[in-house]
Amino acid sequence: MNASLRVDRLSLRAASRTLVAELTQAFAPGEVWCIAGPNGAGKTTLLAALAGLSKPAAGSVSLDGIDVGDWRAADLARRRALMPQSTHDAFNATVLDIVMLNRFPHLTGWGWESDADLHAAHAALDVLGLASFAMRGVLSLSGGERQRVALAATLCQDAPLLLLDEPLSHLDLHHQIECLDVLTAWARYRSDSRTIIFSCHDLNLARRYATHALLLDGAGHAHAGPARDVLSAERASAAFGYPLILIHQGDHEALVPVMRVPEL
Ligand SMILES: Nc1ncnc2c1ncn2[C@@H]1O[C@H](COP(=O)(O)OP(=O)(O)OP(=O)(O)O)[C@@H](O)[C@H]1O
């Protein structure tokens, strides 16, 4: 059930810009990776390449030893789930139906959902505190509620590799923490360890919840390793082009931007 994802000498470009240059890295089961970096650094582009949705400029992405581009779509969908940065709802389907759509790779025979599919959908809604939303129309949800439904749908797909593009961007602090608690439990405490890779702009949440981080600087450089080493004040300051310091209180640490007095 575990998924083994690796990239070898991966290069990604956008027009004439190199976003990632010759990155080699393995992403192991049980690891929770945060992809961080400034706007336009290439986080979404990297997630799309890891998902097999776009072809890299050079190098390869392999899942379970097979190039992601060579997988049959239905097989790949059982091995990796992707939560895109935004969703567009054309119809007012119920929350339960939206979550059930992600069971598509598991349907057999005539394509009817089984009790197991329904159970998986309800379990995903339950774990994210969305049980009471099941019969609501998606168009009636707030932005944060819609994002949690998208996360429930991604979990419901029950793939051992989760790729999540800014899954917390519309959530308040309480729900950000709740979702990260659910995700880290999902990665580490099930008998089949899962790999989670998510992009995020909150470096402190990333330091607290991710086991590993991949910091893109927008110029092709990527630092990868244990989250607290990669998301250091020094490296984050360089990547984001603004001085940050790490402050400590008891067992807590936080990266904060240095106060700058505007020049008159
Ligand atoms: N078709 C294209 N032509 C030119 N540049 C492109 C094209 N597609 C994407 N880009 C550029 O590639 C860069 C990386 O985009 P990407 O969405 O991966 O960044 P990101 O790190 O996810 O950013 P954000 O934090 O703003 O979501 C951006 O500068 C974007 O403008």
C-alpha cells in the first residue's frame, strides 16, 4: 500500500525561467513534506509534475519505480490523490456527492458506489468535522468550508500519496491546525503509512507539522531536508527576500519578520 515517490535530476521551467534545477529527492512513507517558497517560485508547477499532470523540462518523477507519465490514469488515481489550489463548482451538488466523486478510481463493475465507498466518504467528512454538511449544496458553503470539503474528498480517494496545493489557504487558524492534525495522523498512525506533500505559506505551521520541507527560492534552487533545518531563519530570509528571526518561548519557536523602520 505504501507509495514510493522519487524525483531524479528534475528540472522545471516556465517560459525562459528555471523554477527547479536538477532536483534529486525521495519522499518516503510516513513523511509529511511542506513545499514552501515565494509567490511564483514553482510550488504548483512542482506538485503538478509530481502528480504526473505535466511533463518536466528534464529528469524524471517515478512512483513505485514507474515514471508517472507511464501509469494508466485509473491506476495512478488509486496511488496518488491531488487536491488542486482551487475548485470551481458548476452545479449545486451535495457535499456527499462531491466527496463521493473521488471514489471514482475504486468503482468496479457497472460503476455503482458500494457501501464501502459510502462509508469512506462519510468517514472522511466525519474526520474533518463535516458530517452535518453532507446534504448541503456546495454552492452554499463558505470558502473555508468548501476547502475542507475538497480535503475530505482527497482523503476519501484513499491513496497512499497525497499531493495538496495550499490546502489551508482559506482556513482560520483553528481549522488549519485541525486539518494538519488529521493529515499528520493520516500519514503516520495508520498501519499503511502514507506520504503527504503540501504547499503552504505559513512557515510556522510547516515547522510544527511537517517532518520535511522543500524550500524553493524562485531561481531554481531547492533546499530539502528536515523541516526545521530547511525552514531556518537564514534560509527563509534568503528565499523570501525579507529578514526573519527565530524567537523562542519555552518549548515554542516562531519565525517572525524583523521590524523595519521605514526610511522617510
Ligand atoms: N504558461 C506560462 N508561461 C509563462 N510563465 C508561466 C506559465 N505558467 C506558469 N508560469 C509561471 O511559472 C511560475 C511558477 O508558477 P507556480 O504557480 O508554480 O508558482 P507558485 O510557487 O505555486 O506560486 P503561488 O505561491 O503564487 O501560488 C510563475 O511565475 C508563473 O507566472
